[in-house]
Amino acid sequence: MIVEVPERRAVGHPQRRWIAVLCWLAVLPGATWTAIRLIGLDRGPLVQALAFTPYVAAGSLLPLVLTLALRRHWPALVAAVTTVALVGVVAPRALSSTPLPVAGPAVRLLTANLLAGAADPHTLAELVRANRVDVLVVQEFTPAAQADLDRLGLDRLLPYRQLNAVDGTPGSGLYSRFPISDAGVRHNRGGWGFTQAYGTIAVPGAPPVRVESAHPSAPYAIDQVDFWRTDLAAQPPATPDGMLRILAGDFNATLDHGPLRALLHTGYVDAADATGQGLVGTWGPYDGDLIPPVAIDHVLVDRRIAARSVEVFGLSGSDHRAVLATLSLPAS
């Protein structure tokens, strides 16, 4: 007698197919982000997005764990490559490098964006006084802020200055404990008309050093991205065989933005990156929005200058935090 055996159907095929789709959907956004970051596609809305790459690097662990747990080998491989690439880009910022054996004088430089003069002048003056700041650069510097700071004694703490106080956001200022020469103001092309005060500071026992309060245009809208790129490209490059340079201020860019990395490649070092503080946020949240902090305020120093430490301080009334860098200049 012949007995017909019913055809066995594969069990769970649709379920496995949906699991595979889920895994690929979890993996592909991070992989795409990684490609954009590594290639350097700083265009349009991607400019703002790339500022949050450190958070994406941390989040890339979730797809990796998911794909490994579900034993989806190819998605897991892509997730692993994504995590390794992003962590490789971001993690070094939390690791300090060996400082240069520079034996010249120490300089303490503080940079602060005053948010159109709304920052609390008492907080800023106290930061200068308590940390024995030698050089102060400020952005969004207004006449009212200048008057308030002088009333609090900043003119006695840092008597040398190159100031361009302007109502609103364009203003810029450079204060110093040491004499300033060859001073001036740079005008950026961006829609807000940001300016950059600069001067050559004579620190006893060191060669002259050119210090500038950097403030390129902000990429707050797509039609501002070209201004942002132009202003960053116009920043003074390092001069490894010439005068020492320090660029400090609100760059409106993180180390995940190609234009800022291109500026660094001319011969600058990011002081926060060199001292293991490169992941400390300096801006945000802004205007009540739930934006996690990102590092857009920087102190860029000539490679011949040693970055010893970097600290970030809250600044009441401003959406930025003040950044204090302790530097060692080469001996003259």
C-alpha cells in the first residue's frame, strides 16, 4: 500500500525574512552616516547633522548588539565595521597626547561667545580673575558688554586690547595682559557679518604670537552653508615656518566637519583634542530645543605650542560655554 506523505513546508521563513529586513534597516543608517563622515560630504542639511557624530558613534553599538543577538552575520559585519570606523574617528578626542617638551612661558587663554552681549559679565570677569587669564577672546561682543566688563575691572586685569564692540552678534574682542601690536579686525562674509579681532601679543620670554578671535558664519540654514564654508576657508592658516599663531573662538564647526579639519592640517592642533577634552560639549541646548551639547568652540594652536590642559566653564546668559586653555609657548 502506498501512503502519500504530505509535503513539509518550511516553518518560519517569513519570520526570518522580516528579521533580516529589520537588521538591515537598523544597520544601514549608521553605515550611511559613516560613509558621509569619512568621505567628507559637508553639504546642505548634512552639515548640521555631522556635528552629532559622537552620539551616532555611541548609538552604533545598538545595531551591532541586535544583529549579533539575532545571528544575522552580514548585517552584523556591516554594523561592526560601522562601529569600529566611528569609534576610531571619535574616541581619540578623549585621549590626551604627550605634550611637546616646550620650555617657554605659560599662557592661559580664555574664549567665550557672549550671545549678543547677554552673557553675565560678572561670571566672565570672575573666570578671568580666578583663573589668572592672560588672553581673552570674545565673540558677539557688544558696547554694553564692554562697559560692564570695564566696570568690573577687566580693563585693569587685561589692559591691552583690540576691540570691535557692535550691537547684536557681529562684535569681537581681544584682551591681553601683555602688549598688543599690529592689531586689526577681520570681516567675514556670512549673513550675520561676524568680525574677528586680532593682534600680535608680546609674551616675555617667547616669540611674538598672533592671536585671533575666530567666528565664522553659522550653518543655521541651508542657504548659509556656502558662507560657512567660505568663512572657514578664509581663516588664517598656520605658519609652521613663520610667526606663531593661535585661533580661538566659536568656529561653528566640530572636528567632524571637513573645513575645520582642513584648517587643522595647515599646522594647527586643537587644544581640547590634544588634552583629551575633545568630546566635551561647548554649545547647546539652544533656545529651549533638546539639542545635546556639541564642541564648536575651539582653541587652535600652532604645532610648536604645547597644550597643557583645557577646561570648559558654564557662562550664565550664553548658550556657549567658555573654554580655558593652558598653553606653553616656545622660548625665544
